[in-house]
Amino acid sequence: MLTVFNQSLWGDEAFSAILSMKSVRDIISIIIRDTSPPLFNLTEHFWYKIFGTGEMAIRLLVFIYLLIAVFFVYKIGAHLWDKKTGLIAASLTLLNTFLFAYGFEGRMYSLLLATVTASFYFFLKKNWPGYIIATTLALYSHHFAIFAVFVQGLWFLKELFWGDRKAAFSIFKSFIAIVILYSPWLIPLYSQTKMVSGGFWLAKPNLKDLGQLTIKYLSVSLILLALRDWSKKFGKSVILVLWFAVPILITWLVSQKFQSIFYDRYLLYTIPAAMLLAASQMRRVGVVILAIVVLTYLSADFVYFTHPAKIPFRDLASYVKQTEMKGDFLINEDTGNHKLWESKYYGIPAPIYNPTNIPLPYFVGTALMEKGDIISVLPKDAKRLGVITYKNTDQLKINGFKASEEKSFGGLNFVWMDKSK
């Protein structure tokens, strides 16, 4: 049965999968020239040694990270309120449709979610060694973890001026330790930030985008939040409100004046805070609403799990291998939306055909590209051309070749083209 666990990898997942197959030294040197920290690819690299490089192995790793996040949500709920609240919050986090989807995404997002949630748990427990380790791991998972640390910095100021100065001093010492542990990545961080500031693919968000992201994150849990008794023990809720709202608002505001960095998957670590709020201080009617919310989440997650939507590139690769003949040459025709990484992962190497020689932007994975991954001239001895493209045979024009056979795979086409006589 095809599910989100075993469906084909898509571009970014395949990029990560191939990068993680490199040596540790190569992973670090390549990712410095990309836009992310290295922790996910390093953990995936060592995971491969035990479980292999298949789709299910990759998705099992990220799903485990999701479960780690769920565990720490439970611990936070039990710490701030009680075990019942912790269980409800953990259930809402696991079933949250946005988090559930990214719990099967072969990228760093579940790791970011797990480490930031662990960071907040240890922060609230005042377990400073645990906090230092979890926060450092979060920063090495994704740059956006810095906004979670900013929230904790606000809490430090609150403790310093209006609260427990002893706790504030412990937080400050922890910050110093985190900076020291993260310092090896400060120079790569600077170069990556400078690279992104020179141009990125995200458009400037508006207020509608802000609202849509919030609704996407909260979904039916909005009902629980609306019915929550906000008047009781509000002090416990403040840091959760900050955890949810501040990173979202900061990135939205930054995107108004500078390069846009506002993107839903980069901020998904804020969702557990909202689920903790939704699970706590319920009014009596909340029990009925909770059941409706859980059933709604379960239904949506079941449909998502059993109806994978990613392009079935594995089937495309199988078709190519079955129909390929000696003398054939494969290419990726679309430079802007190429499938180079899927092609490599599934064993049908197909370089990007770029006859205009226009340089590709860094955010299409140029850091991982090797010699021969981009070509501007087709080999003269190619008897037949295999083209991976979103175009159909009527739109596809390549000098010297004529389309002879086309097969579609979820909107992506593979076209065999014979050499023109």
C-alpha cells in the first residue's frame, strides 16, 4: 500500500538524502555553501549506516523526531499544569495536520521542532545543562531557532528586572555557553545570511499571509483557544503566547523591510505552544469540543497518510529503466524546477540542460552540484533523448530531436525524443 511513509522523495528531500550520503567532511563543506546548518544531514548520514537509504528509513527518522517533540510537549504540559493536560497537548501536537505532514518530510523540520520543544522544556524546568544542549542542537538544526532563543531572552529580561535574579543569572550563563558551543558556525552563518540577503525566492508577505499561516497552524484548535479560560493562572500562559507569537511576528516584520524570510515550515516549532494553550484551562464545554477537534484531526491525518500527493518519481525512474536503450541520453529540461536530485536518488542520472548558460540561483541546490550536472550542449552521439519535463510534447522543443513517446507521472512528464533525420 502506498502511503506518505513510502511515497517517492521530492526535490528537497532527495537533495538532503544525497547530501547525507557524502562523508562528514563533505557534508559540512557543501552545506556551508548552501543555506542550512549541518545537524540534520549529519544525523541522517549515521542513520543510513544502520537503516539504509530507502524512503521509509528516511521518513522513520523524521517521524521519530516528531515523536520526541510530542514527548516534550507532554512534559511541558505536565510541568505547567498536570499529566492530563500534558497528554491532551501531546495528542493535539501529534495530530496537528501541519505537524503531521512534516513528520514525514525528509528534511530538518521535525528535528527543529524536537530540539526547540526540548529547549523550552528544559528552560521552564530550569535544567540548565539540558537547556544548553537542546538549544545548541536547535541552532545547529535550523537558523530560525534563533527566534526561539529571542523569546527566552525576553523571559531573561523579565526575570532580571521583575522576577528571580538568580534564575536570570543562570539563563545568562547558559546563553554564554550556547554562544561558545555555536561559535564554530558563526562564520558560515554570516556567509549564508549574506547569501540569502542577496536574493531569495520568497515573496514579501502581507497581512493576509500572516492570517493564513496562523489558521494553517491552528486549524480547528482555534475553537479550543477561543473557549479557553484565559483568566485563570495567566502567568503560566505568557511564555507559551510569546513562544507562539513572537517568532512569527518577527519574521513577518523583518520580511517587510528586508529580504523575505517568512515561510510556514521554518516556523512550525511555534505550534506546540499553541497546542499547550489549547489543551489547558478548558471550560466544561471544552471536553465536547476537544472530541470534535481530535476526530477532525484524525480524519484529516488518515486521508493525508493514505493518499500521498508527491510526484511518483520512483515510477518514472522504473519506466525509464525499462524503456532505456543503449545510446540514450537523459536530461532535465526545466532549469528552474529541475528534478536533478530525484534523478540521482532513483538512479537515472539526468543533467540539467541549460543551453543559454544562464547561471542557476543558489537556492536550487547549486552547492551540491558536481561537474556534469549542468550541460549546455547535447552529446552528438546521442541516438535518443529522454526528457524530464512539465511540458507536453506539443510544447517541448529541442533542436535536432522530435518527440516520439510521452508518459505522465502525476503531472510530471517523461518524453522520449528521437533524433531528427
